[in-house]
Amino acid sequence: LGQTVGIAVVGLGYWGPNLLRNFAETPGARVVAGCDARAELLERQRARYPAIRFVSRYEELLTDPEVDAIALATPAATHEAMAEAALRAGKHVLVEKPIATSSAGARRLIEAARVVSRVLMVGHTFEYNPAVLRLREVVQGASFGRPVYAYTTRVNLGQIRDDVNAMWNLAPHDISILLFLFGEPPVAVSANGKAFVRPQQEDVVFVYLEFPSGAVAHVHVSWLDPSKVRRVTVVGERQMAVYDDLDAEAKLRIYDKGVDQQVIPHEGGLYDYALRLRAGDIVCPQIPWKEPLLLECAHFVECVSRGERPRTDGENGLRVTRVLEAAQESLRAQGRRVSV
Ligand SMILES: NC(=O)c1ccc[n+]([C@@H]2O[C@H](COP(=O)([O-])OP(=O)(O)OC[C@H]3O[C@@H](n4cnc5c(N)ncnc54)[C@H](O)[C@@H]3O)[C@@H](O)[C@H]2O)c1
């Protein structure tokens, strides 16, 4: 038991119980506590996990020697202050996305983790998703050709938040996926959006990103849509790929489609170019499936046990936050192009 990492999960609303369930199954971890400000949520989890201590006051966890690490699944606006308090108390921290609601906040957390030599990890779940890992292999592989553009759709009816807009709530996933696929952050972004349901809180947002390689991407997020869509399309010079998170059978499709240039020789050494559309096979790779959140929890516990830096560390969280912050500035300026 001395070797296991004592985990406390904070925020037991929609997402926190998933962290609780996965940490309970993670080798090397022991969930010692759960916390939420709402008594009825504590009762619900107490019934499920009688061996775990459930408390309503976060501060109790900070002085508890059994708690080595804190996983935060509270609303975005609370992340920075709660994560900083945990780090200052010498706890390792896994914080849900977005890591903070400003890049200055993300930098403060990186610094706080450095000072106490503790692990700081952000819950960019899709970077642990086997289908996304496979998509990255495809996109960065030789037969795909240079990726030229990508677009993502993450829309549904709700869930409407009151602390952040739809972009800060949903787009952290898309931006983390795009940076992971392209291997670099964008140089500039522009964003447009509109608040239809409540004033000042955009429920529909379109973000356009320009990458140093010349590739571009578009992110569409919305809380105001008839159906749930979670899709990423990447177009390369030779192949194209679609990742559909909701497709149980074929999460990833690779299309051998593209436009080839053909040289047509004429008399006297003259020649023309012709464009030919190529539509070849569609391949659905067999992807060994594991719940991404379980892989994420296991990675966190491994990093804490070995004192290693997580793949989605504070810097990774900061890069995503910088893009969101620039997009927010653009959103307020009716889509003006903003450097990242
Ligand atoms: N990685 C993913 O795929 C994913 C999916 C959903 C949500 N999330 C993230 O998880 C976080 C929570 O989202 P949610 O949908 O579960 O929200 P939620 O509103 O359902 O739950 C948040 C809970 O935190 C509790 N809380 C707030 N402040 C607290 C405090 N100071 N002390 C104790 N408890 C407190 C609230 O009572 C509430 O029960 C958000 O950051 C969200 O972005 C991530």
C-alpha cells in the first residue's frame, strides 16, 4: 500500500464519476477520497463506493496525508485556483480541460508545479484515445502526403454551462487534437460566434487556425444543434481521413482519394497539365480499443510514481489555452485575425 498513489477526485457532477470509476481500476492507484459541494452527489457516490471517504470541503483534502494526488473535475472557472491550492499543498494534480481560463493562469500553474516538484497534467482525453493516436500515425505517415487542411465538428444540444462559453468548454478537445496531429501550434487564429441563448456567452463558435506549415483548420463547436456530432476530417496531399468518435464500428476511415497532376505531352516538346481525380479504396483500420480515460488515468499514476513529465503536461495545457485566448480576442473583435 505504501507504493500506491492516493487519489482524491473533486467534482462529482457529470464527469467526476468517470474519473472515480477509472482511477478505481487503475493499477498503482487507490482512490481515498471524493469531494463535491453538493451533498446529494456525495450520497450517490457513497452508496457506490462504501470504502471511499466523501467530503464536502475541498480544504480537508489539502491537509490529508493519505491524498497524494488530486483530480479536478470542477467547472473550468475554478480550475486555476483549485489546482494552485493543491500544488501549494504538495499534491500532484490532474486538472480537467481547459487547464485554466487564461494563459497567465496556465503559466502560474506550471510555475507552482515546478516549485514543489509535483506532476501537473491536463485532461486532454483525446490525446490518449487509441483512434486519435492511430489517426496521428496515418496523418504523419509517408503515404498520406503533407496534411493541407482539417476541420472538426463538436456539436450537440447543450450542455449549456454558466462559467464559460461553448468555445472554452468544447474547443479545448479540438485544439488539443489538431496540435497533436500537426505537431505544432498555429501562428494565427480568427473566430466568429454568437450568443443566442444567453447574453455574452457564445453558444455557437467557428474558429479558423493557420499553421506554420501552411496547413489550415476549422473548428465548429455548438450547444445549439439538433444532433450530437464529434468528427475530425483531415485532408492530405495524397490521402484523406475521417475520425468519427460516435461511430462504433469504424471510428477511423482512410480514403485513398486525391487530385493527381498529369503531364500531357504535345509535339515539339510542348506539354499541358491535366488534373485527375483519384478515388481508391477506403480502409477502416482495426483499432484495439481501451477506454481513453483509463489510459489517461494510468499515465497520470505512472508519471506520479516515476516522477516523470506527462504527455499532456502544463505546457501542453498552456499551448491550448493560448490558442483559446487568441480566439477569444478575435471573437470579441468580430473575427479579426489574431496572432498566437
Ligand atoms: N475530458 C472530457 O471528455 C470531459 C467531459 C466532460 C467534462 N469535462 C470537464 O470536467 C469538468 C467538470 O464538468 P462536468 O460536466 O462534470 O460539470 P458539472 O457541473 O456536472 O460538475 C461539476 C461539479 O463540481 C462541483 N464543484 C464546483 N466547485 C466545487 C468546489 N469548490 N468544491 C467541491 N465541488 C465543487 C459542483 O458541485 C459540481 O457537482 C469541466 O472542466 C469540464 O470541461 C471533461
